[in-house]
Amino acid sequence: MSVETITFPAAVLRAFCERTFEHFGVPADDARVAADVLLRADLRGIDSHGVARLVTYVDMLELGRINPRPKPFVVRATPSTATFDGDNGLGLVVGPKANALAMEKAEACGSGWVSVRNTNHYGIAGWYVMEALKRDLIGWAMTNSTKLVAPLWGVERMLGTNPIAIAFPGKEEPPIVIDLATCAAAYGKIEIAKRRGEPVPSGWAIDKTGAVTTDPQGMIDGGALLPLGSDREHGGHKGYALALMVDVLSAVLSGANWGPFTPPFALRQEIPARSVGKGIGHFFGAMRIDGFVEPDEFKTQIDDLVRTFRATKPAPGTHGPLLPGDPERACETERAKSGIPLVLPVVRDLRGVARRLCIPFD
Amino acid sequence: MSVETITFPAAVLRAFCERTFEHFGVPADDARVAADVLLRADLRGIDSHGVARLVTYVDMLELGRINPRPKPFVVRATPSTATFDGDNGLGLVVGPKANALAMEKAEACGSGWVSVRNTNHYGIAGWYVMEALKRDLIGWAMTNSTKLVAPLWGVERMLGTNPIAIAFPGKEEPPIVIDLATCAAAYGKIEIAKRRGEPVPSGWAIDKTGAVTTDPQGMIDGGALLPLGSDREHGGHKGYALALMVDVLSAVLSGANWGPFTPPFALRQEIPARSVGKGIGHFFGAMRIDGFVEPDEFKTQIDDLVRTFRATKPAPGTHGPLLPGDPERACETERAKSGIPLVLPVVRDLRGVARRLCIPFD
């Protein structure tokens, strides 16, 4: 089934996002970074995390639920660690500042680790680790998020899709960019299947009774996503444990809300029963490569590793293994040239924002 | 099918392991730690990583493939990072020393991160992160290992079962201890199914043609394990990416052998086609909780989180979600009292070692 889209140059969408954030009083420098995080998602083909979410940011800013001019501060620090309070700013603004702090600490003492509270949705985790690449650092990024995923053997939504990202630079080869949600499949894929009237594969979701379901509506109506590994037999306890790890590092360590109490991003989502901290939580890390090995030697080995893995004998019906980050990089190259295709509901949302805020769009 | 076992007190097995290591010239302090790592695996029910492996360590020591009296050294360091060369010692000896270095760095500057080369199999990753708990630190441990796992869309064994471990202390509740291999199912489970003449679940393994197989022999004869997530649809690319992350942090960062070139642990396994570094690699991390938040506050929140997750509505036919580390802790409590049941082939191996080395066993 083909989906009708309208294609926009990245620059047009970027300028629109910037002006939208500025409309709510976000300082120009912050608006520029926030727009960059969103656009990078669209360029890399992670459409669920790009301009499609602008309308939600607008809703939150309009209702005063997000602080457009936060004064984030360091709550506590050692030479290589810190807790950062985002002052309820946009995650797209707080995240980059906290990530920069981790990188500064790494440059000063080998590594830097920053747990962040009182923040909001920060876009794609991959953006942060690609920033670290620019400074020849190995970057780590995690975040917790609104509950969608059941722990293995549980029936309720208790965890977010809690992603883990890390990137390693190559020399002649492109970097390895890992960015993965710790659930079996993204919520967006459930929504797409629902729109198409198609079932989802077994192992993605349970319904509200806890039974595995292939009906997307069954998951949407009070069901839950399954963790990476799906069931006990296939390692569902491992995906659950990884999601829990992300939750503790991002939220328990910083004093944010964890697990089922993580506040929702969209307005239509349920407000948690109680508050156990401030906002949602992120976790950033950065490590100096030369804190371990000569960077040139590291990158030469990464090149060798990348070529070795590409040369793996391919499974039947495939072209062989990819390296993490390959599909997103290919998409970025293509979309930087030919533009970003947006589905009609997203275009409608953006036009709606343009009308409401009197900002020219298209 | 019940399996015949003989039960030994942990103290008997511990003493036997110590004397065996000492027989080969391992210093008494090192032998004690090495035996502790092995016994902790048996106590916690991870039978594949405990005394069942002693005979392999003996083979390696007897052939001079492992250095019984290594002089490990720091290759390069910053205040919070280091590369450690294990001088080809037992992983059970080198690992604890490198882990201790990570913890010392954490105590000095908030966090410590140590990548290790020129080392060997280090036992269970969980041992290292439980050591960190004793010092009120959040410990991380990873290691690469001999190839057994295919990257998604590949037909060859290219990666080890590359585990990730991390632990978080509670206050009144027991700690959360995460220790997971990044493949869908352990190789030991394939061997057990083979012995029982039973098929394995689809999603665990492929045969040498790359076809998914439920025949354990199909995997053993030149096939491979699948990464966590199993196939593309269920997130097999995520398990593959996590295994690659562990490989890079443990081996590329330290200058050890990575991917398919990681040397084998057992003698019967294939020697890799080329060498790209020294020995296998580990990666340890430690973070001071008070580098982020008041430790008492952190532990109180962990207690709340543990109780919240235990109170999740149970899936049909289950008692509800466990917390990572629950099954191992229950096993440890039981086996500390009633002893460690060993299957007959393991007892035969240990008796063989006792005869060869003239060390009393039972």
C-alpha cells in the first residue's frame, strides 16, 4: 500500500520549526538546536521523532507545560559525573546542554556521565551520540519515556520504549551508530498496521488481558508492547532488564519520574497516578578514545571490523549484514538531496500550527 | 526428564578449585578470587560458567596457553579511564584486578572505565557488578567471547554471546542485578536439547545454510546462534547491535581480538584465521552513586521501584514480573544451604582433574 506524501526541503521545515519555537519565547540559539534535533530525525528516516511531533511540542508550550526559557543547573557533580536539572525545558534544548556537559567532562578527565531530571522528550537518541563523534568522543545516550511496554510476565504498561544509543567513529568507513529502543517493535508500527487494517506479528504486543495479540487495536485498547526478545523463551526478560537499566540510569539516578510514573508526552495520554520525581529523565555519557587507545589505531580497527562484518556470508534472500546506522545514513544522503516526504496528516498538523501562530509555512 | 546429579557443599568445590589453580603456580590470593568467581556462578545457578569449566582452565594452564602468574599493567590512563593489559592471565584473575581499578577510579573521580586486552574467559559478568555493590558503586561489566552468534542477515558465526551486566543497590529490597547475554538463547540450552533429543524453539539458531533451524545438531554443525530479537521482525538487528557494542568496548578499545577473531576458550574450538589484537577483551565500569544523588535517596527509590514492578498485574499463568537477579538470588540462598548439584559428566571431569593433579576431591 503506497501512502500519499508531500515532499519538503529540509531547510523549509527547519526554518518553520525554528520560528515556531521562537514564537513561544525559546531563545534563538536554543530554537536552532531544537529544530536541528527534529530535522535530523526526519533526514535519517525516523519519521515518528521528527517534525511529526512539532504539534505536540506546540500543545505543551501553549499550555505552559514546558518552560520555553529554562535555566538548567547542575545539582551535584564530581569531575566525571553530574546530575543536571533541566528546569522543565524542552528536551530538545535541555538534552543538548546536558550532553555537552558530559563531553566537557570527558575532555577534562577521560569520561563524563550526566543524569538529567526535570526534562521532556528529547528527540532521537542518535542525535546526541553523533554530536560526540564531532569531538572524537564515544557518546552514549539513553532516556526514559511514557509507559508503553509491559515487563515480562506483567499485563500493565510499566516502562517506556527506553532507547540506548552509542556511536563509534571509523577512519575511512562511516561511523557505527547504534540507536535502538528496548522493545520488540516501535509503537509507530502498531499504528501503521492499524491504519492499513493489517495484523502485527506475534511477539510485538499483548492485549489488556495479557494474551499475545496480532490485532493492533488490541494493543492500543489497554494492551502493551512487549520488550525486546518478546517472550521468556526468546529472551523477553533481557529486553525488560535493558529497559529497566535505562529507567534507573535516566530517572532514579537523577531524581526524575521512573517506570509507570513517567509523565506523558502527548496531551491525550493518561496522567500517571503519582509523581515520584521531576519530569522525565535522560542519561548521557562520553568517553575520550585517547583515554584508552591511540584514536587513529582505534579507527583503523573499526574500519577493519566494518569491512569484516560486511563480508559475512549473506543469509538466503538478503545482501548480508548491515552495520548499525547504515539504513539511516543512506536515508539521510537521499533526503538531504531530494527532500523530506511527509504524510498528509503531518502536513495538515504543520499547516494548522502555521495558521494558529501566523507563521508562513507553504 | 530428570538429570542425575551429585550434590557437593560449596566449600568443598571452592577448596578444590583453589588447590587446582595453585597447582599451576597461581598465587594463593589469585587462586582464592578465581575460585570465588567460579563458585558464585554455581551458587547462582549459572552452571555453565562454574566448576563445569574448571577442566578447560586446567587444559589451558597445562598447555601453557594461560599465564598463571601474570603481571598485568596499565597501558594508558586518564583520571576516569584506563586500558589494562592482562598479560595473558586467567580472566578470573585479570578481570577482578581490572574491575578493582575501575572502582578505585570511581572513588577518586566519580566514575571509572577500564577496557582490558590480553585476557581470557572471566566467568560470570554478574560477579563483577556484585563486587561494585559492596562498595556502594554502580558496576558495569562486559566481555567479548569466542564466535557463536551470527549478525542479522549473516550465515557465519561472527560474534560471541557478549554479555552486559549492571547492578543497582536497594535499601531494604535486594539489589537489581542484570546479567544478560546478547543472544536469544544460551549455547548451553542447545546442548541440553541435543542431549535430550528435543527440538529447540524457532528463533534460537540457524543452520550452516542460514535457514532457521529447530534441530540443535543443525546449529552445532556449522550453524550459529541468533542475536537477541532473533529475526528482523522481532528486533534481531538490536541484539546484533548490542553484541557489537560489547565487542567494540571490550576489544577494539583495548586492543584485544574482536568479532570472529576472538580466540576460543575450549581446546576443541577452531583457532581464528587471523589475529587482530591480544587475547580476548573485557570492559568494566563503576560509578559513585553519590556522584549523582544522595545514596540513601537512590536506594529508597529503588525499593519503591522494585515494589512497584512486583505489584504489576500478572500475565495469565504467571505470578507476575520478577526483578532481574531474583532467580539467581533464590538459587544462591538454596544452594548455600543444601549444596551444589553437579551433573555426572562434570563430576567425572573434576575427578579426572583430581587424579591427574593428585589433589584430593571426594
